[in-house]
Amino acid sequence: MSLIKKLAGETVIYGLGSVLPRVLNFIVLTPYLTNVFSTEAYGVYGMIYAFSAFLMIMLTLRMETTFFRFGSKEGQANKSFSTASTALFVTTLWGIGTVLTFPIFFANLVTPSTDNAIYIQLIALVTGLDILCALPYAKLRLDNRPIRFAVIKIINILVMLAVLFFLMKGLPLMGSSFYQEENLLQYPLIANIVGSLCGFVLLFPIYLKIKWTFDLALLKKMLWYAAPLIVVGIAGVVNNVLDRILIAKFISGDAAYREAQSGIYNASVKIAVLMQLFVTAFNYAAEPFFFKNAERSDSQQIYANVGQLFTIVACFAFLTVLLYIDIFQYLIGSDFREGLVIIPIILMAYLFQGLYYNFSIWYKLADKTWIGGLISIGGSIILLSINFALISSYGYIAAAWAALACFAFMAAASYLVGQKQYPIPYPIGRMMMYILGAVLVYGLAKGLRPLLSHLAIVLLVNTFLILFYIGVIWCFEKDSIQKMLK
């Protein structure tokens, strides 16, 4: 089997594990919550999970990627895992304990109101459990056990959804006094705690099977390697989720209006998440794949092929979401659909984020993670500058353009610097043509839409346009794609 076919297969399996739970969350939880919650409550919901993402990056110390770097060396997997796990137990106890002790401070920092302190405490418990699951999941990826990875992830989300609907539907039917309609936001968080706890229990045997050792010298090397990646991770969270908080903090209006605008933006981004799910699945499979094949004589050509195929699939995802938006819009409540205007922008932002994941592998392989840190900081500066300058005037549309500018810069910078430091022969001209072609097809669909009378005709024409796009790429790239897959 070719390496690229193997990577594609593992991407599909990791997709089942990391993406299918999010898809279930997306097609079940998002429509439900956006119909149950007000726009204000859903805004707070998004801000709380943005805070969780910051905690994850700060307290995991990017040990998953660091574990791939050190654990992939012959005979170092056990020592690397146990040393990194010890460090994470300490950071989790300290960090989550701090949040639980001072919830009002963090509620005021993250949301417009200190009334959200209880939600901050609940999300801290979720995050703590997820941090303790991070390295076991990484070990499953390094050990090429994507099926077990997928099964545990799926069980996690199914348990969470079952608990959620019991709390929000079962308790009212039972007439339980525990159910309080004015505190609906706590129930998804409680369900998430139970789901994450279930995942931790299923992963706990991995902790029991290893031989526990602690190597201080190794930990210092790991932290030295990870330090720039922590900066990259923080910048990544800033670039991916801080906009929910910035909208609620800086858009003009009272607290309720700002929370509502953040909620509309958060719900609209959920539709574009289909692109991000593909990017996430790819990254789960590609990161250990890149490290394991770094010593091959043809590794750089393999990385170039992966980047080319990624771009083709990502452009297909871009068109699929946009040309079937009339269907996808029903995944969020009607009160949130005014934000659909940002979806093309966010989709393209996620596409460039995926290119960045491809182009940035060189600094991890070359042990120059500090360059990745500088690039990520540059992206964050662009994102924050646009948001601070324009959010008050243009609202969440400014946040969407800021995300696109940020990820486009990071992809371009990683590619240009990488070509000097660790040249990989990406067919960059072709890759940009795929993207331009996808944008032109979307523009054509937009132009034809006023001429079409019925939704069925619109969808039929859009289906033809997607098939036409795929057909053109296949005509030009048939030989090279078949060669790559062989």
C-alpha cells in the first residue's frame, strides 16, 4: 500500500474518531441548542468553550506533539510518555485548581458578566479531564491504533449526548426539581463532564500498562522543544476562538446585544466547521505520519504530494458547503442565520489553516519550532489588529475577515520561510489554481442563482458545477494523482 493511501485511510479513521463526534455534536447538538438557547446564552456558551481552548493549550504544554518528536525515537516511547504525563498531572492540578478557586475573576475576564462563574467552574472540570486524556490519545496515534482512538472518541460523544438529553428532556418529563429552566446552560457542561470522564476511564488502562519513570533531563529537552509550540498553540487559540470573546467585549451595544452578536457568529461558524473537521482529521493523521517518514530519502516529495492532495479535497469541501448552504443553514436556529454571510470567508480561512498545517511541518522536523512561534505571533497580531480596529464598526464580519487574513499570512509565511530552511517541492502554482478555480465556481453559482426559479433547480445546477470542477481537475491531474497513489 502506498504511504499516501495509508495516510488517507488513517485520516478517514481519525475522522471517525475526532470528526464524527464533532459531526454528531454539529448535526444534533448545534441545531438543538440554537433552538433552545437565546442568542445571548449561545454567545456565553461560545465564550466559555473559547476559554477552555486557552486552558488546554496552556496546561497541556503541547506535550502531544512533543511526545511524537521524542517518543518516535527507538526505545524512547515509554520514558517520553511517563515523563510527559507526570508534568501534565502537575500542571492540571495547579491550573484547574486555580480556576476552581477564583471563578469570579475568570468569569469577568472571559464574559461580560460575573454571573457566569458557575459555568467557568464546570468548563474547568471538563478541561481538566480532557488534558489528562491528551497523552493517551497521542500514544494511540503514535502506536497506529486509530480504530481504538475512534471508538473511545465516539463513546465519549454518545455518552455526552445521552446525558444531555436526559437532563434537558428527561428531567422535565419526570418533574424533577433538579431541572431549572433559567440555568439551561449548565446542562451541556454537566453532560460534557460525564462524557469526558467516560473517555478518561476508557483511556486509563494506558496509564496502568506503562512502566513509570521520570527523567528530569528528558523533561527539560521536551519543554525546550515545546516552548515555541506553546506559543504556536496560544496563537492558534487566539486565531480560532478569541473572536467570540472580542465580539462580546468590543462590539457596540449593551451586554445582552454583545452576547447575542457573539452567539450569532459562533453559530454561523459551526456551519463552516465542516471544513475545519476535515482539517482536524488530516492533522491528526498527518502529524505522526510526517515524523515517522522523516528519514525516508523521498520524504520531501511525499510531503509535497500530501499538500497537493489536501488542497484538492479542501477545495471540494469549500464548494460543497457553499453550494449546498440552503440545506446546511437548517443546522442552526432561524434566529442565528443572519450570520450566514461570513461562511465563505470562514471556509477560506480554514482552508488556509489546513495549508499552514502542511507547510509548517518543516520547522517541527528541523527542530526550529521557534520560527513557528514567530509566524504564529505574526498571525495573531494581524488578527487582533483587524479586530480591535474594525469590530466596533463592522461587528462579526470584521472578525471573519481577520481570521482569513491571519491564516493566509501564516500559510504564506510558513511556505516562504520553509523553502529556504527545509525546501519541499510543493506544486504551489497548481495548488493556488485549485483554490482560484473553487472561488470562480462559487462566484458563478452566485451569479446564476437569481436566474433560477426554484431551490431544486438551484441545487441541481450547483451539483453540476461541483462535478464540473472535479472533472476539470481530474482531466489535468489524472496522471499525477494516480502516480502519487501508487
